[in-house]
Amino acid sequence: MNCPVDHGDGADTQVTVGAERVANGGVVTMEDRGTGMDRVALAEANALLGEDLESDRTDARHLGLFVVSRLCHRHGLRVSLRRSAYGGVCAVVLIPESLLPELPRHRAKTP
């Protein structure tokens, strides 16, 4: 799924969202074509996402990362950010199998 995102500066950024089932659960990816983040900012953001943050340790600049971190730890999700091939950022969310619905198995038709 693609959708334009208005950042308020008049520039639309294309965002691609994908989801698929994998061996141990599911993966959701969100990839934008914006200006991206440098390596240091990505490393800092990923470090914050990996922690079970407390609100008194988070300033307003990291409020979004705080919310995502808390939700991930509460529900057993893992999220990481990486550079997008398009110049922006790609967020990858791993969802454990236990949180996904049971899907019916497809049976091969016999002639």
C-alpha cells in the first residue's frame, strides 16, 4: 500500500507499507522516501526503541520513540529503523506468532 504523507511543509513523501507472514510471526514494514536520518540518529533511535523506557527519562523530542518502545515491550514486538534504499527511513516491526490470528491452511486440489 502506498500513501502520500504531508509533513506540513508542502512536500509530500511517498510511504510504502507492507506486511507478510514469516517463520516466527509477521513483519510489517513502513518505508518513506523523505530526507532520512544519519547513522548516528538511527543508532540513537534504535537504542531507544530497544529499551523499556520510562516517561521521566524521555524528553519531548523522543516522545514518539517512547510510545513505540512502551507498546513494543508491552506486546512483545520488536521494531528497528534502517536507511531506506529510497533515501528515507524504513521501520521494520516483528510480530510474534502468538499475536497473529490462525490462518486456514490451503489444501492442494487433487485431480
